[in-house]
Amino acid sequence: MKIPASTYRLQLSPEFTFNNLRHILDYLEGFQISTVYSAPFFQSRKGSTHGYDIIDPFKINKKIGDLENFREISDLLKQKGMDWLQDIVPNHMAYSPANSWIYSILEQGPHSEFYNFFDINWKYKGWEGKVMAPFLGDSLEKVITKGEIKLIFSDRGFFLQYFEHEYPASVNSYSFLLSHGQESSSMAPWSGKFKNNPGNADQWQELKNRLYQAAQNDPSLNEKIDEIVQAFNTSGKLMHHLLDLQYFKPVHWKESERKINFRRFFTINDLICLRMEKDEVFRAYHSFIQQLCEEGLVSGLRIDHIDGLFDPAGYLEKLSKMLGNDFYIIIEKILEWDEELPNTWPMQGTSGYHFLAIVNNLFTASQHQEQFKAGYKQVNPGVVDYKQLVYDKKSFILHERMGGELQNLWDLLEDLKLLPEGEGINKEQVRQALSAFLAAFPVYRIYPTEFPLTDRQRRIIDEAHLIAVEKEPLLKEELDYLRTVFTGEAGKNPENMGYFLQRCQQFTGPLAAKGVEDTSFYIYNQLISHNEVGDSPQVFGISIDQFHDLMKQRKEKFPLSINATATHDTKRGEDARMRINVLSGIPEEWFQKVEEWHHLNKNLRKRENIPDKNEEYFIYQALIGAMPFGKDMEENFLSRTSDYLQKVLREAKEHSFWSDPDEAYEKEVADFVKNILEHEQFRASFDPFRIKIAFYGAINSLGQSLIKVTAPGIPDIYQGSELWDLSYVDPDNRRPVDYDLRKKYLEEFEAFTEGMDAKQLENLMKNYPDGKIKMFTLYRALRERRLNKSIFEQGDYISLTVSGDFSQKVISYARYHQGEWYLIVVPLLVAKLSSTESFPLGKAWEGGYLDLPKEAPGEWINVYTDQIISSTGKLALSTLFESFPVVLLKSKGI
């Protein structure tokens, strides 16, 4: 197995191609990266910037490069001793006729070899034999009346065009179309030929080609086809008849909120899910991926949204069988705090959200949780209990955005004959109970494959039942019954109960993602650094001992899991979170400032409650996290912030919505931000405070960076975040990266190899706003990791203690393997340890000692300062932090 020493996540796209990547390979090698970790680079929909809307899994996106280019990149990587980790998307593809599988289905219907590749209910009542196409901007009747659907004829045959959407006419519609010209001697034979559909895709294509060529060679035939096209485009009746013959049902896009007959990714209509549990789908989809792996171009895979699959464990078993057991595989999986990843799955771990959350909470002052709750309630008196908010928003999403999915599950419950029996059964109450049960699920999903369920699976279902009963006590009888269905104890067909439970699990994940991450996270704003993928606002910090316990578990169970602190999905940059976490240590000062700013800015709005107090509170935190260091703003900071807040408002779904945006409200919020940033009195109060927070946040960030590289797991650097990462949520976090600047900094670091001097370290700290100090912290740690990979992959994790008053202000641990040691020491919550004029060094730590194990070496080398340090069972913190704000020691001789 090719295990990465470190990964660097890149968003390959038309804006960053293989050619661009080629120009930074030397930089990545020099920065001590072992593995390029690529976003999906397969052929995606035109204009895609992220690659998760794949239309062809058998080609590399031509806007990025081609297979030969990739082979050239691979050769260069191998020369450098580097590898490639590839993100793949087995759950869904783009719902677009540009997708050849979709094209085939829309044209050939049941004759298509891909007819059952997608998760489509072809027997959906009222739409039998049709797949819903929810892409119209209005009702079908109005669209036809306005003549917005056009019939066209080209070298590809007949098409139905709706603005940029083009759908192939079904095989059944050709004879209907051509029969309108049968009075023409040239047309009659063609109608007969198409009426006897050959049912073979190649033969069908050949027949269409012959018709087109005949039309090009025969003016009378061409004229007749033009007349047919004109007739259908000017007759609503004919167009209705033609659409009735298609294998798709065009409807208004909002229709999917109440009925739908295909499974989509979350609530995104133009991403359609695959039936990856079917062997033929698995083999077909992975054929090119398998080629890339077997050819040695790809050495590891990241599996996107594994929770969307019907049988994630079965999928991983197939993947492992295809690639061999000795292949590095990680999965994208969001875990709740008390949830454990199944350790029987053939994979090495997750893509890092849980690690992100653990580190995020380490840098949060848990002792101030109650003060923060009280302060937030004073700012926002209408705040509801977080658990209640989550339940309410999941219920909202289920009924208002996923009503079609809920209806499908209800229909399935009936079709499988799983309804309770007996007189007086109220079906509507059972339906409401099903909704409550789904909304109450405390984790993304469980993974049942048979009855009886495991103890853990049963505990989760019991917890969901208790929550649902608490929220909906009048439905207790119905909820009690549904629990027996989910646990296989309802006295019904076990196979049907098992299938229904598994099917429900494909929707509890999307429900959590939309109800929690994409709604509740934008409403409950107590400390928004924890409104993060993998984290939770209800977890307000962890203790040092808890961190140690979690890392020991990680070392034991998933030592090769990814250590991420930023991804393309995170809600804000990793260093913005570290800034906002500083607030947790100074609650009194923070809430005093919020109150002061509220009064200073109350006249800077057009209407009294726009933004409302909760939104205003959010804005102050967002600005603290995202504003550049120093007093000067970036030229485009205001426009970026306005775009971000528009997304925030629409995700919150309180005053604006994606489906029905209140642009006037959004503009007033944007104007408020513009006005406060131009308000001298506000800036006179705000700037000194946020500059102070930025300084202490930078110290947090250095600690986060060092822990990421040295803790159990594989460190991952998200593109560009080797310097300060203060970005907002996507697409802001996919902005171009200035690699020329990073190359310049790296050259300076490489020139330090003969030994650091005090002046160089002082310059790094003095000029910390440029981010060079963060990059240096990562660079030196990554270098050690790559040189001594086995210590960090296999070495023990040993928690260390700090004496005296500093016991809760410093975290320390060692990595030990076969007589070789690394020692890590990181400050926590230092806002009261130093002024913003200088980093907490030397004397700031007097009186504090680090206790070492008896077997620890007596001599160490400081990786950041090159200083040699001797120890006799203890190390003085003042010595460790003499010249640099974080500490990485290695035993002499490594």
C-alpha cells in the first residue's frame, strides 16, 4: 500500500489544468508534499468549477487535459517519489443529456442498456415509463404557450430544446413526427423505417444518420422536415402529443419539492443518483478508474458521499476486491461526536472532518460555555434550544424541500405491506410519525445489512425514537410501531423491513446535511467557528485529556485517516476559525463589544430590523474571521463579503431563500456591512479589537498546523492554505492561489538549511501577517514527517503533562518508535499570556515545566530553531518557547 506522508488537495478545473499543475510540482516536492490529492477530474458538465457533476466517468475533463497529459504528470511525480490520491463520485452524476448514459435513457427508454443504472422509479404512479425532468422555469402549460420548448432537427436527429437544455426525442416519437409528412412520397418510407425501431443503439444511430444525410441530399425531404418542425413549434396540441411520447416528464423545477421519481444528490435536481449496488453499474462506472489504478497513475482513492449508497460496506468490499486489499482508500464521512466509524470496512479512514472538529474544539475555552450561552441569549433573545432548532429545520427540509422523497418512502412503506394492521389505523398519523422518526435521527445514517441489528444500530434507532416521541408525544403509538419496523420486530416480511430501513438510510444523510449544515448552521450563531462540517455548535470545546484520549483511539483504530483542517466543503477558512475561537476565552469583553457596536451602528440601516440582531451578531464574527491582517482591506473584500452574506441569508431560509430570494432584504444587509466598514466610530472600536483577535488567532493557527502534521493520521494541506486561510465558504475558497509568492517563501526556507539564527526567527514573527510563519511551521514539520515517516505512521502517541499554572494552557505529546522520539508542545488560549506586541516567549512561561517519560532521551534538537536542548526528566517551558511560539523537538541522532 502506498501510504501518503502528506497530501495537498488541489481543485483541478478549466482554470487550473494539468499544465498549471506541472508548474508547481517542484514547489510541492520542495514543500515536502508526498501526494497530490485531486478533486474529481473526470469529464464534467460544461462550466463546472468543482468536478462533482460528472457526465463521463471514462474521460478526463478535456478542459483540464487528457490521459497522455496525466501519464506525463505521473512520470514526473514518480521521479520525485510522489503519488496521486484521486477523489471519485460513485453516488451521482449530472442529470444532463450531455451525460451519454442519460442521453441513451431519454432516447431509447427501456431499450437502453443503462435504463436501470440510475435510481429512477419507472413505475411511479401517473408517470409510468417516464423520468421526471424538473428543469422548467414555469408550468409546462405556460412554457408551451410561450413557445419556449422547441423541436429542432440536426445531424443528431430530432431534439426538444428548452433554452440551454436539449433533450433527444424518443425512438417512439420519430414515426409520429414523420407521419405528418406521409403525403410526401419522399417521407412515407422513412416513417415506416422508424416505426420498426431496431432496438439497438448502433443501428438506431445509423438510421438517424441516414435520415440526416438523405435530407441534406434531397431538398424536398429537407423542406418537408422543416415543415414538420414548424408545425410542432406552432401548435401547442402537437407539442403536448409529442411530449407524451417522451421518456421524460418536463415539469417546473419546484415540483420536485413535493413529488419526484428519481433519487437526487441532496436537493439538487440536476444531480441524479446511481444504483451503485448493482454489479453491472459498479463495473461500468469504475472501469476507467480501475485502469488508472492498475496502470499506477492513481495510488489511492477518496470516495465521495459514501452515505448516499444503498450498501456502503458492500461497495467498499467490491472496490477492495477490484483493486486488492493493499490499496489506500479513504471515505468522505461525517461523524457525530459520539459516533464511531465501522472498523470492519476495507478502508483506511475518512477525509478528515472529525479530526478538524477535534482540533477546533481543542482551541475553544470550554470553561466559558455557560457564559457564551447567556451572552448569546441576551444578544438574540429569540434563540431556541439547538436540538430543537435542528429537529425543526430537518422537519422543514423534509416537508418543504424533500416532500417528494418523503412521499416516495411512504409509498414504499405501503407497497411493501409494512403498515400497521387493525381497525382505526390513521394513515396520516403514521405518515407524520415516519417524518418525525426521520427528522429525529441523531446521526447521518446506520448501515444495516441484516436482522437482528447490532447493539449500536439498535441504540441509534432507540435514540431517534425517544427524540421523536419527545417532539411528537401524540404520535407515540405510531412511533412505537415504526420502531418495530426499523428493528425488524413488527411481524412483517423481514426482507421488506430490511429493505425499507436501508432505503430510509439513503435519505437521513441528505436530510441532516440540508437541515443542519445548510440551515441550522446559519441560524444558531453562538460561536460560528463551530458551525462547521464535522463539528457542532452544541460541542463547546474539549479538555486536553479528552484530546489525548481521542488521539490514542485514532492511533489504535484509524492511524492512516486524513488530518484535514480545511476542505472544499468547510464553511470558513481554517485560520478564520482559529480567530473566532479566541472569542471563547474572553466572553466578557466580546459581548461588551457586541453591545457597543450594536449601538454605534443602529442608525446605519434603512429599516430597524435589517439585519436582525442574530444576523448582525453573525456579521461581526464573520468579519473578525475573514478580514485581512492590519488595517487595509483587500480591494474585493466587500464584494466577496456581500456575495457570502447573500448565500448565508438564503441558506438560513428565514428572510430569503434560494427558491424565492428577497433581493431587497439581501441588498439592505449588504449595504449595512458597507456602511459599518465606512463608519469611523465603529472602525475606531472594531479595528483594535479584531487586530488583537487576529494576532492570538495566528498563534492558535500555528498550533493547529503543527498538530495536524504530527498527530496520528495523514496531514492534508488544502490548496493555498499553507499561508493564512481566511476564506469564506465555497466558491470563495476556490479562488486562484498565488504560487509564485509561495515559491519565493519556500526558496527562503530552503536557504535556512545551514541553521536558523535569531534574526530570521524574529523576522518571521515580526512579519506574521504575511503568513510566512505559518508556512515555515508546516514546512519544517512536513520535512521531518517525510524524512521519518515510520515514526508518525507507526509510532506510539504518548500524552505528556505540564506542571503548575500552565497545565491547561499547553498541550504536549510525543511520537515514539523504535528508540526515536518527536516531542510536540503547543500553547492554548494565550490571550491573557502576552500583549499583541509580541509572541508569548521565554519569560511568559517561567515556572512551567513539561514532565517527560523516564525513557525519554536526554538531548533534543528544536526543529524550528536548530537549538540543542538537554533534559533531565523535565523541560522548562521558558526554554522550549525561548525563540518560537510552537515547539517540535526530535531526539538527537534522528
